[in-house]
Amino acid sequence: MQTELCKKLGIEYPIFAFTHCRDVVVAVSKAGGIGVLGAVGFSPEELKEELDWIDAHIGDLPYGVDIVIPQKYEGMGDMSPEELEKQLWDMVPEEHVDFAQKLLADHGVPEWPDGSKGMGLLGWTEATATPLLKEALTRPKCKLIANALGTPPADKVKMIQDSGRLVGALCGKVKQVKAHREAGLDFIVAQGGEGGGHTGDVGSIVFWPQAVKAAGDIPVLAAGGIGSGEQMLAAMAMGCAGAWSGSLWLTVEEAHAEPAQKESLLKATSEDTVRSRSWTGKPCRMLKNDWTDAWSTPGNPEPLGMPLQGLVSGDGIRRTAKYAAVGECQKVAFNPVGQVVGQINEVESTRNVVFRLINEYVDALDRINSLMPDA
């Protein structure tokens, strides 16, 4: 399983684990894959603290950092993060803020300790993501940078590649694959519509081979619907260079999610997710609940674009994470996850998940090979 991308990164298995948990990053890299820390939601100071911890615990192993710079968003332009945030808040209707706050209050979710009603821009703009990128590039063990939404700006691509690191980006359409290729990215993450978080609507088994063909000689990582070694083998059989996974790591022992949040995920079926704009302003797959239903009900406020909706929902993101078991919090909680959640039914260690994927991959490959006639 030593793909060329594995060799470039110095990893044993082509398993890329996207996670917001530093412990999971370290555990995946130690198990032979590579952990990729999602930086959205961190301030530069908070990201420095997380990366300091990773650097102190990961040894000489590599890891990656995932940022979010959308191709298009409200308020695009050259200004400081503070100026941009002020401008964007002026564009947010008060009824949206009131609607979000009422949903949280009606479900018994406690207010934030200091009484504030927002988290800021959460890194969903170039102005707020650039400081995070610059912090990541100070870390010698950080070997790759991924952009979660669209092709990174050309100057950021050059900055990353000039530092000796690999840069890639996620996508859900063939035209986006072509844009990534033309931008000279080092790898492409092709995510099918069943994946968690921001995703398109084309299924993985259709999209992966199309992405591989459109990418030319750029390696493609398969994302969306990979929860077993068999599914990983299917992606590799279509020409993918590895598996990019996220949902798998939400319930592992090392994940920092509250027990109530993990319970919601472990109990969910593949039919319990929905693509909704209600949290970020762009289509994002998550567990459906009262929050997602409310924002799609005719007569209620409609979700704003990115990053305006994130300003509205940011307080809910942090409160439902912190107070996951209080009141009816899980009925309005932000639980991004893919349809593969139906395969996640128990808490495993990160190490066990990696080794299970490899063993299932090998067993599935043996089954396929056994179908071939003897020479």
C-alpha cells in the first residue's frame, strides 16, 4: 500500500484522518497513517497551542493542517479580520440572530458563560484563515496543507509549495477537480455527496473515477463513505491514491467530543443525515434534528450565505458542544457527519480503527483475487 503519496509524506498507509482533535492527529500518525488537524474554529493563538502539543507528542512523524478559504463568500476583499467581521455583522438581519437564540433557549441549552452571542468568523474567510496558515507553516513536522472549500488562492499555493510542503484541496465536482489541477495542486481530495461536512451531491462511486480521470497525474484521495477496508479497496481499485476520512474519527476513544454527542452519532443510522445550509451557509452534511428542520421550514428565516450564517450559528456551535448533555441540546446540536455514520456503532481506539481498515482491505483483496481463475 505504499503509494507515491505515502512515500512523499513518509507514511506507511494511505490513510488520511481529518479531525479537530489533536489526540487523534497524533494517534493516527503513530499508527502509520497521517492525522490532519482541522483549524477552522481556532484563533491563531489557539492553533499555536494545539500545534505545540502535537509537536511535543508526535515524535518525528508527519501531520497535516486543514484550513478553510472559500472561493466566494460575502464581504470578499482586502481588509483586516476585525474590519471584515464588523462589516459582515452589519449585514446580518437581527431576526436571524433572534431565531437562532430562541431555538437554543427553547431546547434548554445554557448561554455561554460570559453571555456573548457569537464566536466571530471561525476562519471561514481568507482574512481569518491566513494567520492560521502562517502558523502551520512554522511547523517542520506539518507536511501538508489542505483547503476544505475550493481552490486555494494562487499566492497561498505558492507560499505552501515554496515552504516544501504539499498542498491540496477538497472538491465534489469534476469542474472543481480541473480547477485544482490547473492551479498546480499536489493532491486532490474527491469527496462524494455521502461524506460529512461540506459536500456536493454526486455519489462517491460515480465521482471518484471521474475525478481520477480529470486529475491526470495528480494523486486523488477518496473521501465520502469510507468506513471499512472494503470501501477503501473500492476507492483504490478506481485509481485513488488513498482514503481521506473524517466521520470515522468522531467517536474514537481519543476524540474529545462529549459523551452525549458520541452517543448521538453511535445511535444514528445512514438515513439520519441531511445536507443543510443551516450552520455554515453552504451545503454541509450532518445529523438532522430540530435545528436543521427549523431552518428549512417555510416561513422561518432562510440560511444566509457563508460566512454570514456562521456568525449567526457560531454561538450555537460552541454551546451545543460544551453543554452536549444539558436539556434537549442534541435536538439542536451541530453534529457534522457522513452517511457512513450507520457503520459506526462502537467506540474503538484510533489505533484499532487504522489496523481494522488495513486488515479488512487485505481480506477483501484476497477475496477478489480468489475469484480469478488459476493460470
